[in-house]
Amino acid sequence: MAKFKLTVRHYLFLAGCASVLFSLLFFGRRQEVYLLMLLAGGLIACAAFVAILADRVSLRIKATWTAIALCLVLVQQWTEPLFIKASYVLFIRKNAKDLEAINRFFERKKGPVSVLRDTVFVKGEPLSAEEQKRLLEARKKVNVIGIYRLKQGVYYELWGFLDERMGITYFYRKPNGPKPYQHITGAWFR
């Protein structure tokens, strides 16, 4: 019996699967990198898997690679929530000092405030021009789409498309009532 040898298609399949798995580490902080890694990795893995099945090897080897593919799908499904949570934790840790400053600033203010690209909308306590400028600079520095001061905390919009929004919320007090939020770390929820 001849010894089985790994070829380029096998390495491409494994690299594509790794790309899909590790793309989740960018889910909460760099959505464009996440999508690129997910789509490219998925396409490469699928094409390589089809090539592996089309290869002129024994049925036993094809069955082995099919089992490997199924195991990798299970690993991806089991680790997805952990990697997504890790992506948010990485964002929070990377920007901890700036996020804490923004949260402290808003905790002293009353009423809703929205900080968007180049505009600050205030419905409560008025903000000075200097405070608005600092908020706009802070939004750019932490690289979020928007910052929204809510009654119970501060919402940071990390990604949005049409009517779909994704972000994290810092709560001044632990949220109570129905649990639509998933805990990330400390007072941070998504």
C-alpha cells in the first residue's frame, strides 16, 4: 500500500479552514477584515475540499478528509461564541483608557447625546464647543461609527449596514429585566 502524501490542495483546505476560524477574532473590532477572511477562507476551503474529493485516491482517504472537514465544522461551531467574545474583549482592552474617559464624561451629563462622523446631536444638557470637539476626536481615536449616550449607559456602534447595527454597551449599573444583552467583561455587554 502506497503512503499517502499531502498536496497543495490539502494545505489550502486547512489554511482556508484556519482563516474561517480566526476571522472571528475580528468580528467585533474590524468587520471588513472579518468578512474578507471568512469569505476568502470559506471559498478556498470549499474549492480545495472539492478538489480533494475529485482526486484519484482511495475511498478511505476521501472518507478521512470528509471526517476531518466535519470535525473542523464542529470545532468552528463550538469556538465561535468564544472567539466573538474575545474580539470584543480585544477592542475594549485596546481602547480601555479612551473608552473609560468617554464613559466618565457621559456619566456626568444628562439626556441623550449622539456622536456621529462629524456631528454631535444633543437632546439634553448642552455641550460646549470644546466638549463636542473632544467627543468627535475620541470617536475617531477609538474608531467607532457612533457613540450614543443612553439613559443607562453608553453604546458604541462598531459596525452597521442598512438597518443592521452591531456594537457594545457600557452600563453604569448592571442591566435588569429581560436579558437581551450578553455579558462581555466588567460592565460591558453586547
